Amino acid sequence: QKEVEQNSGPLSVPEGAIASLNCTYSDRGSQSFFWYRQYSGKSPELIMFIYSNGDKEDGRFTAQLNKASQYVSLLIRDSQPSDSATYLCAVRPSSASKIIFGSGTRLSIRP
Amino acid sequence: NAGVTQTPKFQVLKTGQSMTLQCAQDMNHNSMYWYRQDPGMGLRLIYYSASEGTTDKGEVPNGYNVSRLNKREFSLRLESAAPSQTSVYFCASRPDRGEASEQFFGPGTRLTVL
């Protein structure tokens, strides 16, 4: 079992709709969770981080964490064509400096 | 403040050749990381260093060696390159200021092994 799993997509969402991206992780003691966005040919850039159960909102983005289910998600409201990218879920396992990434979900926003 | 820099940006090697990928950060971060990214895939951790003088294996360390030369620099060496090592290599650093401290990524090195 991979440490961090994501649906590879592609996920196609109409402009203005809500895009929902999901991620599961295997280490129950994991402490920190990150969502990165990566445009083609570019480096990943941080969108959100979360480390407490529940929801965290930042503008059009909401991260949701459920440690009991070992599940973290990212919601993008009012999706824009500029949101088309690959979204990477990253997890910091318990008491470790390493950070493990999922394989990424490719999101396409159609006009 | 250049952030995380990587050299070279592009490299073509023949099977069996060796090379070192260089990474440096000027943000005084403790932790540094090397990842590889294959087409359509996420980042896979090769090695990381939690502090100067320490290194640890990640998910895919075979065929690679690393050196944390000082707090600023973290190099990745391929002793005998193989076509399976064709990939984009990203270096990252992190300040370890607590749970939510993010990684900062370099621009990547695109390596092709023929």
C-alpha cells in the first residue's frame, strides 16, 4: 500500500463549479497535510496546509481533514480555467522530517 | 534572496556515466530534500536531510547518493546512470518551524539518460 494515495484523474469540472480532490494516507500518526498545485513544466507551489481535524478555508479553497478515516480533501469553489493543473497531496508522517507525496490528480476546468 | 537554486537545468547522459546535481538554498532552512518526478506521476522522495551532517533514505534511494555539504547545500550523485533514472529532479528545503512549515522547491533539473 502506498503511503499517500490520490485518484490520478483527469478530473473535468465546468467553470464556476466546485472541484473536489481527495487523498488518503496510511500512517495513522501523520501530523501535517499539504496541498500543492503544479502547472505543467513548473515546480509545485503550496496552496493549503492543515493539521487539525475539520475544515480550513482560504479564499476559494477549503481543506478538510478527517484523521479517524485517514482522509484529506481539497475543495475549490467557483473553479476557474487557471485552476487547471495537477494537485499534489503531501503528508508528513509522525515524528519525521520527510514529506511524502501522492501521485497527483490532474484537474481540468472546462469553459 | 534566490530561494532554492538547482544546477544544471538540463542534462543528457549516456548509460554508465556519473554526475552530481547541485542544490543550494539561502533561507537558512534546516531540512532539505531530493525528489524525482516521472511523467504523469507525483514526486517520489529519494533522500532527505533533517539537518547539516545527517541524511536519510526516502522511497526510492537505490542508484543515488547524497551529501549535505553544509547547511546551504545538498547534492545528489548518480554514480552509474541508467535509463530508468531519466526524470525531472526537484530539490526542496523546509524551515522546520513547526507542523505547518512548507517546502520550497527549486526549478528542477531535467535529466535524460540514453
